[in-house]
Amino acid sequence: KTKVASQLTMYITLVCTSGILNLFLCLYTFKNRYKYTNISNYFIFYTATIGIYCFASALCLISTTLEQITFWNIILYIGMTLSPPLGLLFIMVYLGIKVTLKRAILLLVIPFTTVIMVATNNWHHLHYRVFELDPNLGAPYVYQEIGIWYMVHGMFTFACMLVAFILLISRWKETAKGYRPQLIALMFGQLLPMITAFLYLIGF
């Protein structure tokens, strides 16, 4: 139990630190938004949704009942589902790819649908077939069996990050050396979540 509690404290510390860093980036960019083009708006919303995801994750991890976990899980999904497409939109604008309102709306259809699916899961069980407290560990640990929409959401999320990463790689040669560190930072911003998401899905 001590080891489990120690791991839990470590996870909470990590996600809170990440949330604070993203909140700082969000507020800093918002404060200086007039110095930049419209790309700042994409970055503000992008970091804000990541912040929501991080803080809701932490609140899930300190929850003591299934009701609390379920509530914060819904809030968590608002950030989790919106951040990958917003990240892709940010990368597209950064690279000079035209982003139309139609494209933006199409990219956000699945995320909004996912939030609704998670919030109403008890009625249809399409996202989680099973979502209950772990019988051995108890709160905040959850035993879950994924449903069909969980897989749709997972594939869409991974695709957004992968496309953003590929777009960045495709511009490497034509990017001036002085701007390549920015490109590398943006690549890692897409690559690391892909790796960690994969590790999570395989149970690591």
C-alpha cells in the first residue's frame, strides 16, 4: 500500500507540474497575444485544454468515490479530446497551411462527440463497456473495459498527433537553420504524447 501511495503521489505531482507549465504558457501567450498573429489564439486554446486535462487528471487521482472519478473523468476528456486537434491546427497555421472554418469544425466533431459519449456512457456503454472501482485497490483506481467509441477516439487522437508530426518533418529541408530548433521542439511536442499514449494502451 505504501508503494502504491508513493506512485500515486508521483503521478499527481507530475501531472500538476505539467498543468502549471501549460497554464503559464497559456497566460503568457494571452498577455502577449497582440505581438503575434492569429496563431497565438490556437496556442492559447491548445495549452488551455492540456491544462484542463492535467488538473482534471490530478483531481481524478485524489478522488475517493466512483461518482467523483466519473465527474472529473468527463472534465478530463474535454481537455484530452480537444488538445490533439487543436495542436494539429496550431501546427498547420505555423507551417502556413490554410485553415478554413470548415476544416476546423470537421476536426472538432469527433472530440465533441467523445465528450458527449463519456458524459452519457451509463446509458449506452459505447465508450466504456465497464467503468467501476478496482475491486482490489479501490479508489482512485478504476477497472475499465473499453468500448467501440473508445477505439474511435484513440485512433483519431493518435492520427492528429501523427499527422502533425509528419507535417513538421516534411518541412525540415526547407526550414532555415535558425528556425530548426523551433521545429524540433514542436516535433517533440507531438512525439512524446504519442509514445506515452502507446505505452498506456499496452498497459505499461
